[in-house]
Amino acid sequence: MDGGFGPRIVFEIGKGVLENPIQITETITVTWFIMAVLVILSIIFTRNLEKIPNKIQNVIELIVDTINGLTKQTMGEDKLSFAPYIGTLMIFLAIANLIGLLGLRPPTADVNTTMALAMITFTLIHVNGTRRKGIGKYLKGFTEPMILMTPINLIGEIATPISLGFRLFGNIVGGMIIMNLVYSALAGLSTMILGASAPPIFQTFIPSLLHGYFDVFAGVLQSFIFAMLTMVNVSMAMD
């Protein structure tokens, strides 16, 4: 999708050679960038771990302990093996939601990204529920408390990834739309008061408070909510 609030096409693979060249959008390039940064930082920060930690190692250990504690508290000690995934998910989403502060388009403002992450959660729910309970007992759970509830239970399960994906997407893209409207209004205000040739000075300071909410607070909050809902849903399916 090109134009409007959709991600721009950055380049095309096979253009002039393939009948339908592969389109690489902002979503893909920014996601690759975030992944590369996380991988490089992980290698740098973990290659020289010491028994007596330095300041950076203290911060890393604090982050790991916090994620382990949150996973244990939410899912139970027997599900601590999910902590690496939950930590990766939370950190990736936090950076993806905050990347707009650098002038890049957040990957989570693309419904393809949020729905892909939601489908991973959906897969974790049912694969681990089946592994823990056995396929017969797990499928029987959809007929409880009575068999007439089966269609409603199935609809509820299908609604889970849709709700997860669109909640995250809606919050991030909604913030982008509001900020674009604010910038447009402030540009018009600058023109009205100072003239058409004046720079849009009202765009310099006024939007900073709104960026603090829509980009920082809402971005971090939504990454936490998505991770928490993932943990709760997976844990409920397994218990």
C-alpha cells in the first residue's frame, strides 16, 4: 500500500525482470533494522559476561530478572521457559512502537505485523494447550460447561488473535493519525498568524507533550499489554 497512512514501498526486487516484482515496504526495512540492532546489541552485551558484573551487565541482569519475575508471576514457575520469548516480544514491540521518535514508521502501524505476532500467540495457545492436556481433553474443553456453548467457545478462540492484532495496530496508527492532524493544524496556524512564507514555528515545541503520550507512554504500554495478554492466554490454555 503506497500513499496515505500506509507504508511506502522502499524498493522492488526483480523490477524489470519479474512480472510481479517483490515489493519491500517501510515495514519490512524498519523491522530488519530493529532485528539487526537487537542481534548486534545482544552479541556485544553478552560476549564478556563476568562474575562481578559491571554497570552494563547489572542493567542486563536487571532486565532479565524482571522479565523472569513477570513471567513466573503471570504464568507460574512451571512455565518459566516462556520467558525468553516474552522478553524478546516485549523488547521488540517497545522499540518498534518507539521508533517513530527517530522519524521512522513503526512496523506496528502495519496490520500485517500486528496480526503476524497475534497469530504466533494463537499458535502458542493451542499447541501448548494440546501438549499439556492431550488433544482429546483439550478439545473437550471447548464443549464446557455444556455442549451448546461449543460454537461460542470456538468464536471466542478465533476472536483472540483478531483482538490482539487490531488492538495494537489501532493504538499505534491512531496515534500517528492524531499527530499528523496536530502538525497540519499547527502549520495552518503558523500560516494564518505569521503569513504563508513564515516557518511553521508552532510545530517546534507544542507537539512534544503529545509525542510523550502517543509515542512513549502508549508505545511502551501497548508492548506490555500485548505481552501480558500472550502470557495470560497461553497460561489459561495450559492450566
